[in-house]
Amino acid sequence: MASRKIAFIVNPNAAMGTIGREWPRIRDMAKDLLGAFQAFLTAGPGDATTLTRRALQQGTEVVVCVGGDGTLNEVVNGFMGEDGPVQPEAMLGFIPRGTGCDFTRTVPIPKGLASALDIINESHARPIDLGRLTYMDYYGRRSKRYFHNVTSFGLGGEVDDRVNRTTKAFGGFVSFIGATLISILLYNKKRIHLKVDEVFNQPVTCWNVAVANGQYHGGGMWVAPEARVDDDIFHVTVIGDFSFRR
């Protein structure tokens, strides 16, 4: 791995600022094992995408994300340009340090620093599928975003927003469970028209729709037990017109 050009994309604010405090130790261990690399610290939303894309355009061969699920998603989007991958042969490494880290429940990336660095050093790599989401943004503009794990709309968006506006001091699972219970009390089911390929095309009343490449989201909620990240198939889970108790 020492012969490759490596860049670390680090979110110092992830996990309530834990990464910022832990970064010197991560940096020193990574240098000992991987050799010299560049490091870029994010300062706000969207930075990880911009920094990743710039590093790849400058010839970086391995991008290592240090953060949680949100930072990883931004880095994944940095790998992708308008016409496909920015650098098709580049590899993505992940040192999971965030509130949820749901992706590592499907793809067995260890949370231990030494073990995660060993995987990167030994170039244990596998291809995965990506989803591409086209949508209208808050300002009514047509936008596009890639996802590597799960994308959802409905109650899931309400929960994510609530988690991001409140404390995460009790960890990912407790944060998401608490936000889910509060959101269920305040959120109203929606009437939508749902079309899935040629197998489903009708109006439904639902709480949430999840399109899953990985199995987990929301701090450990097992939304798609049969999902695989490399089977060319998305698993769609609809939480339908259930009562509050159900």
C-alpha cells in the first residue's frame, strides 16, 4: 500500500467531535502502517464530496473516509462524476467513527482502528452497487445523489432530521430509537403513488419507503434482511397503512 497515493477525508465533528480529538492518534497509526498520505479535514456539509473529487482528479488512488454514515455517503458521491466514476480504479477505505455506522453491519468493516487500517493496508477490496437518486431539492431544482446503503422517504427523513438536531450523547441506537418514537407521534402517514419496476404501480398510504442496498439504517434498524451490496438488486421495504400500535 505504501506505493499508492492515499488521501484521508476526515470529519472532525462526527460522533459529537470525538474524531477531532482522536485524529492525532489515527493519523500516527496510519502513517506507521500506510506510509505518507494527504489528510483533508472537513468544515461543513458537502466538504467531503468536494475534497474527495478533487483528490481523485489529482491522481489519488485510495481515499480513506474517517467518519460516520453521513461522511461516507459524501465521500461516495465524490467518487462519482456526471458520466460515472471520477477514477474507476480508485479504492475507498473506511474507518468507521460515527453515530450510526449502519453500513458496517452489512459489510464487515471492523470498528477497531488497527483492524480497519489492516484491511486498507492489505487492499482487501470488493465492488459494491450504488443507487442513484434523482429528486427535486428544497429550492425546486432537479438534483442527483448516489447512495451506497439505504435511501428512504417519509418517516425516515423525519427521524434523521430530528437526530441531527438533538444530542447524540447516548449513542446511535438510543438516539435513533428516541427520535423514531417521537416522530411517530408527530408524523402523519402520507398518500403517495409508488411504482417499482413493472411489478408494482398503485397508490398507497404509508409511513415510510426504504430502497435498500445494505440491510440496516437508522442506528441499527434491520429494514432489509435479505439485501446484499453486490447482487444488482435493491430491496424495497414499505411500512404501510399500519395503526400506531402495530
